[in-house]
Amino acid sequence: MNTIIRILRCVSFWYHTHEFKQRLMPIRMVALAFVAGFSMNVHAQNLPTLIEMANENNLGLKVSQGEYESSVERAVQVSTLPNPEFGVGYFPLPVETRLGPQIVRFSASQKFPWFGSLDSRSKVESSKAMALNERTSTAELQLSYGVKVAYFKLYELETKRAIINRNIQVLKALERLAISKLESGMASASDVLRVQIKIEELNQDLALIETSRINPQVEMNQMLNRQLETEVLVSDSLTLAILAFDKDSLRANIVANHPLLRMYELEQEVSRNINALSDFDSKPNFGVGLDYILVNERTDASPERNGRDIVQIKATISIPLDGRKYSAVRREQELQIDVLNNKRANALLLFTAGIEKAFAEYDDAKIRHDLFIRQKQLTQSAINIIEADYSARGQKFDELLILETELIQYDLKILNAIVKSHLAKAAIELYIVN
């Protein structure tokens, strides 16, 4: 028996020493990186700060904002008159007139579209810019939701690690108790081995957590436009989310304010403005001009006003003869308005379904959270009773170990329910515009 106890103590010593080295390794790595020149920045930030950083730095959002800003300038470009035309013509073979030969012609002309055409073109481009602005607002909502999802994933992993570490300490205490009972002859060596196996399983779970952190961390850093290996440390302590939303008021808010729905409405406005513009384009365009021709004096005669220059005032009109093009434009835009109306109705249906799904997810998380809290309390009470019995008589160790394992699972299930409730709330906030 003494030999078995010594072997188990040696295993326990080696195991905890090995575990200590494993835990010390990432600390050493972080310290080396710190001393080497801050090659990896560690950011402990709360969720609002991260969302603000994403809105300021995200490349996709910058692209969308840039497209909107550039489109605003189009309204100015299309609302100006065409450039005036100036010309000079030289007559290599002068045209002879009664007052002398024509030498050089100077000309200037200006075209004018139908009255109101320029304002109509400006309206088309302005409505396009406004639609792009709503697309940018939609991208902001999507970005905020993406940051929240990545953040809650990281929070769940960080808290899961803390729960496992805490339970490892509990199991170590149980291991020491099992060794003590083994020394007194009130327990078997298998009790110690089983708890050591469970501790090893939890240590493997810790290693898997480090691997699981990579994806949400990379997603977060990509959204924040910074180095993908930058570590993200969460700084919150979450409880079950609270929903202060009413479904009917949410739907009314979505119909009135959601940028995607407004974007479809503005795109319909673009089509209507294009139709109005096509009506102007089907009207005639006008032009006015002036020609000034230099005339040399005649040398073979001296008529009155010999060599007098020529001034010519002219006007032009451009009449569209084939109206099929403009009719096709109007039919195209009417069809586009119907398509956009269907897109808007489909988006509203998807939003409504998303809200219903998010509320259902929240209700499920809340029910599970309350259930797991009660089960945890009952399990803890049972552990206290069996632990006292094991300390006194060395019995029911299997039940004790099973209950300790269940207690860990309840902690993890409670955590999952809390995170699930916040994800459901984030899904609802995806449709809310303040």
C-alpha cells in the first residue's frame, strides 16, 4: 500500500509540475514579446469601444462611405450646361464675295437642353447618392453586429477557461482528499487515478480553448483593420441579457427607419427621377452661335464698304425622331420599381422573421439559464452531503466525482445560456436604428 501511495504522489507531483510548465509557457511567450518591442499589442476593451473602433477603421465601411461621398459630387457635374464651343477656320482658297475674299472664320456656339433637364439630372444623381448613404448605414449595422458576435464568442471562451481553471482547483482538492483516504486505508488507488484523469481532460479542454480563440480573434481584428494576431481581451462580466423591446414597436421602427428599407425606397425614387429625365430627353435641344468672318478688301474694284467683315448669328435645334428609346427607358424603370418593391417586402419579411427567431432564442436561453441555476444549486447541495460522507467513511467517491463533473457542465451551460441571450439581443439590435 505504501508503495502505491508513493507512486501516486510521484505521478501527482510530475503531473502538476508538468502542468505548471505548460501554463508558464504562454506567460513566458507574452513576456518575451513585450520585452522585444511590443511586437504584439494586447487590448483589453469593452464592447462599445470596439464597435466605435470598427466604425472608424473598417475598410469595407470606408469603401462604402467613399462611394457615397464621390457620388455626391456627381449631382454638381450633371447640373451644368455643356461646354461652349469655339472654332477658327482659315480659307486656303478664299471665298470671293462682292466686298472681298473671306480669309478667316471665328465661331462660338452654346447648346441648351430642354428647360428643367439639368435639374432633373441633378435629382437623379442626388437620389442615387442618398441611396448609397443608406447602404452605408446598413453596413454600419452589419459591422456592429459582427463585432458583437465575435466579442461574445471570445467572452464565452475566456469565461469558460476561468470556469475550468476554478474546477481544476476543486478537483485537485478532491485528489488530495482521495490520497489522504488512501493513506488511511479508507479508499482505493483507483479513486486517485480517476480524479487525475478528469483533471487531465480539463487541461485538454484548456488547450482547445486556445485554438478556438483564433477564429473570433481574427474576425475581430479584420473588422477593426489591425494585425490579425493582435490579442483581444474582453473586460466584461455578463449576466443574462434583458430585452426591453416590444415586437410591434420594433416592426414600426423597422418600417420607418431601417436603412435597407429606406435604400430600396430611394432606389425607387431614382427610377422615378430617371423616368422624368427621359421625358426631358425626348424634348428638343437648342443651340445658339455666332460666326465672325474676316474679309479682305478687293484690289480690282472699290465697292461701297469694301472689305467689310461678316457677322452671322445662328440657332440650332435637335429633335429626337425615334421615341422608342425613351419608351423603353420608362418601361425599364417601371419594372425596376416593381422589383425594388418586392425586394423591400422580402427584406421586411426577413427582418420580421429574424426578430421572431431572436425572441425565441432569447426565451430558450432564459428558460435554460433558470433551469441550470436550479440544477446547479441542487447538485452543490448533493456534493456537500456526499463529500462529508466520503471524508468520514471514504464511500461514494464515484458519485462525488460524477456530481463534480456535472457541476462543471452546469457552469458551462449557464455561461452558454448567458451568451446565447446576448447574441439574441444583438440580433434584434441589428434591426434597430436610433
